[in-house]
Amino acid sequence: GWIEMAKYQIATIEGDGIGPEVCGATVHVLKEALGSGIMDFNQFPGGASHYVKSGFVLPEETFAACQHSHAMLHGAAGLPDVTYPDGTEVGNDLHLQLRFKLDLYANVRPIRLYQGDFSPLKNRQAGDIDYVIVRENTEGLYASRGAGVLLRGEVATDTLVVTRKGVERIAKFAFELSRKRSGAPSDHKRRMTVCDKANILRSYAFFRAICDEVAQSYPDVAIDYSYVDAMTVHLVKRPEFYDVIVAENMFGDIISDLGAATVGGMGIAPSGELGDHHGLFQGAHGSAPDIAGLNVASPLATILSGSFMLRWLGDRHQDQQLTEAAERIERAVELTLSQGKVIPRDLGGQASCTDVTQAICRNLD
Ligand code: ATP
Ligand code: MG
């Protein structure tokens, strides 16, 4: 007989290490929050463990599904000691391939502190830390991956690539996001901070100059600048100042781990890799093979990536019911953490991955 397809098709790849645990948990919560008939979660193989089994990191069928789905929800990819025949690491090649094939140029990392004493910073309340890092995902210093040069075992060089097109689109993305996040133009936090090292390197000066050009079209968003070294101090000393921060690939990578640490660590940091046509959502952490299969990983980063996915889809498809489901999930996470009874281990509690997942489902209003 016929199988009715839901309106939204999601390609899920559980991947490696803790990937299956945290991805499974998230699909469970999303299904609870949405009810049936709205979203189908279709599982596809991929990643380092699948490479070991099959010789393929991103099978053709998996890629086609990712390309044709409304969004992608992933666990994590990468395992130590899995290498291609030429000796290079497989790592998270799954995501690198998807990133470039689908042009996922914006790596978006929301940094938000929840109630419950999870920050290593002194006297920080929920709401004090609530900003988004927009990391350029396709060029910068990581563009030379594989193309770095080692000269006679004496000198190694990599190239930092900054293009007009690359900065224009990431800056525009960041300004738009700041607009979307704030209520009124008078909102004191409507601000886009450019994180660079424009005082030392020409490529970063170019990055800043292009951001300035793009800023002309956003007179309602304050533009602000910070050298990356100072940025690390500011994110510790005055995180409440920030709204949206845009950064070149490597700087974005570094400050987003720092940001995650200020709100409790990698286990609570969501991420979305977004392009103009596709979105891939997964926790900001890796596959954590040290705790894989033990049911102790925190599913929060992936669950919050799932609610981020619903918001993104709700926005794209003008579908209020997705946005509302995302808000319900976030409220359930908030409630679960503030109750203080079911807290994952990396946040100082005892709860297992499944305990946390069930508590969040119970707390959905
Ligand atoms: P990547 O190279 O993909 O960034 P990584 O080497 O930085 O990965 P992660 O897998 O991100 O490492 O995690 C580092 C450590 O943090 C893990 O070994 C694990 O102990 C802890 N960790 C990461 N994610 C979680 C989680 N969801 N729950 C609990 N602990 C986690
Ligand atoms: Mg890492």
C-alpha cells in the first residue's frame, strides 16, 4: 500500500562514536515535540565507521538523500586511527565533503547560558551569555587544507584565503541574523562584531574592509570590531555585550570552543552549517570515542541543534508550527536544567543520555 510522506524529509546520519546515541535521542525528542505526520527522519549511513565497513565515507545514496532532503541532522563523524590508503586521516571527511558539495558557507554556533550554575565564569546568570558566532566555513586559513607546503623538511607554509565573494556573503548572513535576533532596531544588543587580526595581516584587513562595505546596507545594525586576541578576553570578561560575531574560519573555530566552555562545554553547544539552499545540524562537539556506547554522553548539543533545525526550517517555509515546536524543545531543556535533578555528567550531574532525553520529553509543555 501507500506510505504517506510527511511534509518535511530529514536525512539523518548517526555517524561515529557517540553519534548514534545523541542523534537517536534528538530524533526521539523532535518526534515527541512535532507529533506524527509532519516530519520524516530517514537514516543513511556515512562517516568513519561506515568507511571501515564499506570503503565509502559518503555513499552516493547518502549524498543524494542529503541533497534532496529539507535538512540534515547528524550525530558526529570521525574516529581515531581510521585512514585512507594513502595514510591521511578519514576524520570528519563526511562533513567536509558535504560542506563543499552543498556550499554550507556559514557555520553558526549559538552560545547561550542556561540556568543552573554551568558557567566556569563567576556570577553569571542565564541570559547574561546569549550570542551567536558565525564562522566562515569554506575559506580562510583552513582553505589550504591538503595544499600546505613542506619545503625540504625545513619550512612549512599554508595560505590564508579571503575572497570578496566569501566575505560578502558571510557578512551579509551575520547582519541578517542580528536583525532577526533583535526585536526592535532600538534593541541595545543589535550588533555585529567583526573578529579579525586586521592590524597584522593583509587578508584580515581585507576581511574587515569588506564587512565595512556590507555594513552600508545595514545602518540599523551597529558594527563593532575586535582583534581575535582581545576577543578571547572579552568573551570571558563581558560576554553580555555580544550579539552576532563574524569570524574567519580558524578564528571562528577557536572562539566557538571558548564560547562553548563559558556555558558548560562542548556537550551543550549546538551548531548549524548553512548555505543558501541546505542546512546541516549537529552538536559542535566531535564523536568523543572515549565515551561512545556508554550512554553517558550529553544529548543536549544535538537536541539544541535539532531545535535550531526546526527554527531554520520554520523560517524558510514560513511554518509557525515548526518554530513553536523549537520553542517548546528549548523551554523543556531550560526547565530540565533549572530543576537540577536530571543533569548530564559533563555538566556536573549523574544523568545518562537516555535519562536526559526522557526528562526533556516529559518537560515538553
Ligand atoms: P573534533 O576533532 O571533531 O573537534 P575533538 O577531538 O575536539 O573532536 P570532541 O569529540 O569534540 O573532541 O570532544 C572532546 C571530549 O569532550 C570528548 O573526548 C568527551 O570526553 C567530551 N565530550 C564531547 N562531546 C560530549 C558530549 N556530548 N557529552 C559529554 N562529553 C562530551
Ligand atoms: Mg574540536
